[in-house]
Amino acid sequence: MRQPLVIANWKLNGDVSLLHEMAAQMRATQASRTASIVICPPAVFVPAAKDIFSATAVKIGAQNCAAQAEGAFTGEISGHMLQEAGAEYVLIGHSERRALFAEDNKALAEKVRLAQLAGLYPVFCVGETLEQREANDVQAVIRSQLNEGLVHADFSRLVIAYEPVWAIGTGKTASPEQAQEVHAMIRAWVAEVAPEVAQKIQILYGGSVKAENAETLFSQPDIDGGLIGGASLVPSQFDAICQAAKG
Ligand code: PGA
């Protein structure tokens, strides 16, 4: 049985007062929750988040890390630095990083490797665009993202998130059947490359998950929880999504 996992991706949003509000909400409902929870605020808030959530079971993650370990890379933050600051997880390959910051699978593979070397759990994100879905390319696109981005990965310390690009921030969510089909395909891929972890690895769904659709998505056999953007900025909504992820 896989432990359900729900991850908040705050993107370029939030502040210390939202961390306090979220922590109060999560503390109040902790006893009725079975899922593991990770909050990924902007990197500068990782130390504050670690401190503010210390009395809860909530873990802290970052949204990105450098593709280099150290050196003359102005503005970058390494996996090791994030780990020292209090992060345990890091999102890698979110579609916004791929599309807006031109991150390719080769750089992402290096990020995964360095994040794991630093002791972090990478949450490796994959997903197709609407154009690719309409051209029936979903399987080929996802398999090449997995093959290239996870070439150096240790599968025993990894989470995969399926986020169809057309569902992120759009209010359009994949149907539970559409999502399940891709999740099963991802798990079958893991079974090819790392058979011993295929039934253990957590595969999360992301893209317009809300309190209203979370339960049917999370009840699919290969969906182990969610990666939540917009709805993770409202503590009561995020909490309701977390409650929908049952073990
Ligand atoms: P959304 O974002 O929940 O706002 O669609 C999900 C994500 O980008 O991780």
C-alpha cells in the first residue's frame, strides 16, 4: 500500500503570514489526515517554513534547484543549499520551468542527480501539451521525458508527478480515466527500468486539482496524491484536498 502524498506548489506566491495561516489549519486537522504533506513555498521562505511547520508532520520542499553543484552561477541555489535550509523535497521539471525558463531534459537529469546527491527527494514533473495530446503523442512525449530526465535517478528516492500542461492553472482537469491511463503507463515504465520500486513509487496528479475533484482523482488505482498549485494558496481548500487523499 502506498502512502498518499499531497504537495503544495506555491509558485511565485505567498508570504510568511500565509505560512502561519497554513500551519494553523494543518495543525487543527492533523489527527484526521492520513496523507503525507509537503509545502513548497518560494525558496527564500524555506527556513521560515521549516520553523513554522516544526510542530506538524508537514515537510518542506523547494520549487527548483540549480543544475550545478556550485560555482559562478549568479542567482542560482543548489540542492545542497536547499537541504541545509530545511527542504526535504524539490520539484524538478515543472512545465513552467520547461516552457518559460527553457529547461531541457538534459539539465533536468543533472538537477535530479544533484538533488539526490544532496539528500533531497526530487518530484520529477512530466506532462504533454494540448497539441501533443491531440496528435496522439502522449505516450511518446511522457516516455521521452522520463527516459531522458531520469537517466541518473535513484528510483528508491523519487516521486513522479503527471501534470498535463493543458490542465495547469486552466480550470480544466484531466478526467480521472485520462489521468489513470497515463499514471498506469508511467508505472509500467518504472517497472521496465526499476522493477523493484514500481509498486512503491508515488505518482502524483497535478493540474487544476480542487477540493471538488480531488477525491475521484485520488481514488484511481495508480494516482497516489496530488501536486496542487492555485488551490494550495487557500488553507481551507488545500486542507480539504489533503483530507481527500486517504491511505
Ligand atoms: P494548478 O497548478 O493546481 O494551479 O493547476 C498545478 C501545478 O502547476 O503544479
